[in-house]
Amino acid sequence: MVKDFYIKNMVCDRCIKVLKAEIEAQKIELKEIELGRIQLNIKKDIELLNFKTIVESNGFRLIDSSEDKLVEQVKIQIIKIVDQLPLDLKEKLSTYLTKSIHQDYSKISKVFSVTEGVTIEKYFIKLKIEKVKELIQAQEKNFTEISQLLDYSHLNHLSRQFKTETGISLSEYKSQLRISQNPLDQIV
């Protein structure tokens, strides 16, 4: 029986790689895998049990409720946006999410806020700040270049947001080379 499984905390290509390798090692027929979703052809009950063990032993969780699926879809879409630098969102985030998830934004926003305790916009900002930290640690770009890559209208805007989110300035962060990046699956 071919079935889709929705997975919480699948946030990067390494997540896909790990799950794919372990599923294939168990000889479970993998049809498709992408961030947040795996399609399998389950032939025996033991395969389903093994799959659930693989998911949980790697720090992921199967998603059952439609609300949790929706929230995870939002997170994955926003992670994809922030991963593609330079960030070039040609429309409002709300419009982009409505088109990509095929749901009304008011529903998406309400479910996300209630479930996560933070607005979609705030989550987007938090992800952008994590990307800023990553870029500072790489030491390949200056602050102006980083602000342009992440589509900030001005370096001051990035500076204010960074200070608000982290409690320190960009310069302080860089001088301390703080390795305090938050895992993407723990941002809310």
C-alpha cells in the first residue's frame, strides 16, 4: 500500500539523506522523499513498525493532525525561501504561502500562530536572523552584503532586527564569534 507520511523537524537535505539511507537499509520501498514528507510502499506491518522506529530514533516525529501538517508545510516553505540566497521574494510572504500551500492565508496564519505561539512573520524573521548568524560565522561577507543577500532595505533595518532577536549587535556577535546558532527545527 502506497502511503504518504508527514514528518516533523525535517528541515534540511541532511535530514532527507539520513532517513533515505535508513529506510533503504531496512529494504522498505521508498517512492518519494522531500522535506516534511515521505511516500512509501508498505507491504508488511513490520515495515511500518521499522519505519516508525527509524523516524523516532533520528529525532523526527510523524505528524497526524491536519493542523500540524499545515504548520510544517509553512515552516518548510519559509526554510526554502531563506535557503535560496539572494533572498528574492517577488511577492508578499502571505501571497507566496497561499499559492504554494493552496490554502487561504487567514487559515494558514491562524493555525500557525495558535499552534506555534508566534506569527508567521516573526518566524520568518527568526529564520533570517539564523541565516545572518551562519553568514557571519562563514566570514565571507560583510554586513552590507549580508543585508542585501537577505533582502533588507537597509543595513540599519537588519541591525535593529538582529539586536532585537539576539540582544547583541552584529559587531558584538562577530567579535565574539558566538556559535549560538539555533537548530532550524527548534525555532519558534
